[in-house]
Amino acid sequence: MGQALAKREMDKGMKQYHEQRFAEAVDEWSSALKKMTKARNKFEALGNICLALCDLGKYRDALTHSGLQIEVANDTDDPVLKSEAFLMYAICNEKLSEFTKAISYCRYCLQTEKVADRTQSYAHLCLGNAYVGLSEFPKAWGSYTKALTLARTKNDKFLELMTSARVGHMFSLLTDYDTGLAYCCKAWDVVSGLPEGDPHVRYRRLLAVYIATPYRRTGRYNEAMDYCEDAMKLAMLYGDRPVQARCLLTFADIHRKRNDLERASPRYESAYSIMSETGDRLGQVEALSGMAKTATSQRDLAKATELNVKALDIAQKIGNKLEMLRCHARLRTLYAATGDETLAHRHFSVLRQLLDEMELLCGVCDEVVGERPEKLDALRCGHFIHGRCSDYLARSTLGRAGKTRPCPACRRKSSENPALYT
Ligand SMILES: [Zn+2]
Ligand SMILES: [Zn+2]
């Protein structure tokens, strides 16, 4: 009797989930879970609850449920279930900016004796996201390439859409906005082609935020605003806290760039508060950095320093080297402006060291990749070089047709000679 009711509740929850009524779906599934006796049913309910909690931005609750799902999977001793549970645990950790833990659990997932194809593909996507979280871009590119290849082989449109969006975001972080936008637009085409009522349509609003980034960074504020305003409306309608916070951050950045600091500040504050609530610590660093830049524009250097130090502290805790680097760069400028050369120099040396660690030096010209907007090329090994240097590399190998062109950075590091993407 109880089992039949549980089954009905599971179905009802799924219907609500598809209608993006995430909180109601969580309640329905939680009620079903209490009545369940079979491990396999409990496993499914817990997995569904985790997904809906992530949609709501309740990452800590999702992580707790994910831990319970691992326990259930261990009881069944079914390797397929174990690998799925590890992946979910990795995803929740990635959302909470626990990037190293996310990587470990993706590895546990992939190393399980039996892993479903689908789980494997999504583990590569999650790995890519976690590596971007640590600013390990070559490794991230390697994982994303695997996810994209699997998506195309299996004709998994959703995986392709999510991976393209994240690859686009990565290129935007590396200030190659054209490539960033191209990947995001590819994802946009996929999501636009989905039939109305497809549950994946909800990713359109997250994608809008990713598309807005290259527009915003290249001064095309109206386009960025349009995408985010639509996304914000939908995010408010469906209680999507993560997208709300991201939109607020974009609005704040645009207002700041337009020198409307009065409107920028409260939006940074709101974004920061939502991100603290959800546990998106990387987002918190970005919001604090925006506040610090606002304080600098207001010539409040003491407040700017304090905010940058706070942002740097979180960036160090989560291990995001790119944000650490940006904080050090801003602190260096601030200390130099106040005449503290010793501290300015200290921040500069850490900055150089971080650049080395991120492997963001172009193997051809030895200059920094991602310092100013320009086209980049990703090599098969994961290293990035400037688009302009890629031409030079191609010319310098003329007459060696058919031979693989070595990546200069790898050649220096080892005897391996991975080929360029051609
Ligand atoms: Zn170069
Ligand atoms: Zn290389």
C-alpha cells in the first residue's frame, strides 16, 4: 500500500520538476522516500531530490542528500549505482566551490568497476568545471574535450549544450571573447531547438548569463543587459537563486562600468548575500571583487584594500588561482598608490608565481595568455597559445607536411610532442 503511494508521489514529483516547481518536487519526493523500503527506489528518490535542490541553489542540502545516496549505493553493492552516487557527490561539491573534493569524487566515479556511459560523460564535464574552478585550464580543456567527443558520439544534446556553455565560459575567462561567444551561441542554438516543455529548456537562463559575459567584457552592455533581464525574470519566477545571483552580478558590473556606482553597490551586495546563502564561494569572490573595484572608483582606498583582502582570502581557500591573481594585481596597485612599495612588490611576486602555476604562458612567444582580449588556440595537450603565434608556428613548420607540430611548452617540459589541433 505504502509502496503504491510512494510510486504515485514519485510520478507527481517528476511532473512538478518538469514544470520547474522544484520546491514542490522536493517535498513530494521526500514524502515518497519516507515510505520506501527498497534500496533502489530510495536511491532514485535521493538522486532526484539532489537535482531539484541544486536547481534551487540549496547546495548544502543537496550535498547531505548526496551523502545519503552514497550510503544506499554502498548497501546495494551495485557498482553502477556507486559510480552515479559519486558523480552526484562531485557535482554538489563543485557547486559549493569544493573543487579538489569534486575532482576526487569524479575520479572515484570513473574508477568504479562498472560505469554507465552517461555517468562517465557527465563526470568529464564535472571534472572540467572543477579544474576551471582551480584555474587549471589545460586539464579543464582535456576533460571538456572528452565530454564533447562523448556528447557527439552518443548524440547527447544536453551534454553537448552544457559542455559548450562551460567551454565558452572558460574562453571568456581567458579573455578570448570571440571563441567564448561562439561556444555559448552553439549551446544557445541547441537549447533553442528543444521542444517546448523539454525540461532542459530551463538551462536557457544560465546560458544567457554565460552569453552576457563576453558582451559585457567587450563593452556591448545593451546586449548583455537584454540577455540577463530575460534570465532574471525567469529565475525569479522559478525560484532559481543561482541564476538570480549571477544576473545581479552582471547588472552590478555594467552599472559600475557605466560609472553608476549608486546602482552597482546594492546589486553587488544582493548577489553576495545570495551566494553566501547558496554556498557559491567563487561567486562571493567575484561579488567582493566588484565591490572592491567600486570602492576604488570612489577613491575609498582603505575600503578597497579591505574588500580585496577578503576576496583573496576566499579565493585562496577554494584554490581559484585566477581570482587570487586578480586580487594580488589589485592589491599591488593599491599599495603602490599609497606608497607601500614593499607590500606592492610582495603581491607582484606572488602574481608572477601564480601565472607560472596556471601554465598561462604562451609556448611560442613566452608572453602571458589571457592578459588582453585576443584569439587563442587550444592545443591537444591542453596548453593555450595566442592565435597570432599559432600562425607563426604553422609557418615555421612549412616543408614538414604530414609531420606533427610539437607544442613548445610540452617540448620544453618533456620529450613528448603532442600535435597541434589542425
Ligand atoms: Zn604567443
Ligand atoms: Zn603542450
